[in-house]
Amino acid sequence: MTDAILTVNAGSSSLKLALFETAGGLRRVLNGAVSGIGEAAHFTAHDAAGKLLEDRAWPKGSATTHETCLGDVLEFMEAHLGDDTLLGIGHRVVHGGATHAGPAIITTALLAELRALTSLAPLHQPHNLAPIDAMRRLRPGLPQIACFDTAFHHFLPHLETRFALPREFAGEEVRRYGFHGLSYAHIAARLRELAPEIGVGRVIAAHLGAGASLCAMRSGVSVATTMGFTALDGLMMGTRCGAIDPGVLLYMLIEKHLSPETVQDLLYHQSGLLGVSGISGDMQRLRASNSPEAREAIDLFAYRIVRECGALVSVLGGLDGLVFTGGIGEHDAALRDSVCAGLAWLDVRIDGTKNRQGVANISTPDSKVSVFVLEADEEQTIAGETLSLLQGAK
């Protein structure tokens, strides 16, 4: 008999789940996913070897919610555990505000605090909190832990957090927070295992997916990042614009008479790869297109990554390692090639064969910068943080 940790990473209509046994260290035993919540919900679960354990769909048109899906999923998880005990649940929460430097046990007071941050992460925060609310009703006695994407960046240098605004705004916690921290924490840990000499050096990690950002790390600690007050800043993304001249926003509001709500929707949902291409925010679809607009969107995405890398190299004072992660970072060899070509002035060199194979280290022996492709594994970080906090609480 052993204890287990369940991790939950929630989107607007999806859930990513993982089950970890804790005996002898964390060991992933199950991966699960629910898609189509609110429409035609579908749940699949696989063991660590990839064997299908469960494949079920809720009736089309049924009013599925995070709670109805979680209730059925939780019953499956508990049946799979048998005599093992579910110790607690760890949740990814995108925004933890200025006060949380690590995971926190979820209470009514903490939930109220996190709801107040919704305007800073409108795409994520409500969906991150929905399964927490559901689980409190389904299993009120089961400990739940919030693991924050902002926590990894909590100790950013003071100047990195500041905006050049009147001081009263800084007093209202208008500052740069940084995001994708759970992914970056995993990358820092993996580098310590794979290449300790790089892990203690100057590294840029590129989390590239529908959401995209860069993080400059020194000895595995975040010292600068491209996302700021919200997850809208920095790199161009799937449907988000990234960094933009605030004068453009004033123009939209004052000259074009767009409402704040319309501008918000434009910046979060209609921009990025989708806005530039006019086709899709999905990189695979753009790669399959022959349109010049699709090519321009891809080229701009790569250009912005190279441009921001230059700024982060300046902050670090040089570069020892570059890591690609996230859905695009891990699977788009052509993008990795474009970015590394743009960084050739740093003597970044990659092996074309290794790059296409997707092995961990894709740099050539003569490259002055070690280049890695590492799997994003936020669930492992969440499970580790959850177990550590629960053991500390005991």
C-alpha cells in the first residue's frame, strides 16, 4: 500500500491529469485527458507504458462541466489505485500574485485571493480554479494544493519587475510577474541531471506553444523573462500578440472607438500566428499551408524569438545553454533551425540530423552553446511540489 498524488492542469474545455505513486520517489503511473467539456466530452487514460486503460465519452449534447467530468474521472482514478491512498491533488494555477513564492494549500481565503487575479490572466485563471471548486464539493476532505506558474519568477531582480510608471502603480502590484514557471522549474531540474555544468551556467529556456515565452536562468534561477504583468506580453503566440507599442492600444481605443472588451478579445484571441496568417494559430496547419501569409507568420514568430534572445543574452552576460520545450519547441525542427541560425553570432551550432531526430542534445561538438530539446513536464513539477508541501504539513 502506498500514497499517490493526482495532478490537474485545466483549460477552458479540457483537463490534463497524471497520477503519481510516491513510494521510493515520484513515479508516474497514469496519464489522463478530458477534452470537449461543455460539448462532447471525452476521457482517455493510459498507463506509463502508453497502454490504453480507459476510453469513454459522455453523451453528445449532455451538459458536461468540470465537476461532472471530474466526478467520473476521480472514480476511475480511485478504482485504479485499489488499496493505495490518494494523498492530495496538485493544480496548476497560472497566477499567484506577488505574495506566493511556492505552492500553497488551498483554502477559502486563498481561493478568494486567486479569483481577484482573474483580470491578470483571463484566459487561464477561471479555468484553473473551476476544477478546484468542483473537487472541494466532490471530495471536501481531500487536500488540494495550488502550484503557481508565477512562483518560479518570484525572486526576479527588482529592476526586472519594474515598469516606468508612477510609483503608486507599483504599490498596487502593477509589476512584471513572469509565467510558464512550472515548465521552467522542470527544465532547470532536468538540466541539473543531464548536463550539470550547463545547469549552473547561463541558460535561455524557450517554452514555445500556443502560449510562448523565454526565460533567462543563471544557476537554475530565473533572472529575466519575456512575459510580464500578464501572459500577453513578450513573444508572439498562437492567438496572442505579445509585446506591442501601447500607442497602438490608445489608437484602437481613441481613434478607432473600439471598446476595451473588443480590444481585449483582439489581443488575446485574434492576434499572433492567427492574426498575421489569417488562417490559424496552429503551427502545424501553417506549415502545411502554401500561403505567403502563413510563411510570414512563421518567420515573424522565429524573428521575435531571436530578437528577445538577444536581450536576454545581454542580461546574462553570455550564453552557455539554449533549451527548446513546449509543443512547438519540441516538435518543430524547422523552427529550431531558424532560431539557431539567427543566433549563429553566438556560435550556436546544431546538428541537422540530431535536430530532426529530436534527441536531447542537438548541438554540434564545436558549438559554444549547448542546445537541448527537452519535454515539457509541468505535471512532474506539480506532483513534486504537492508532495513536498503535504509532507511538510504533516
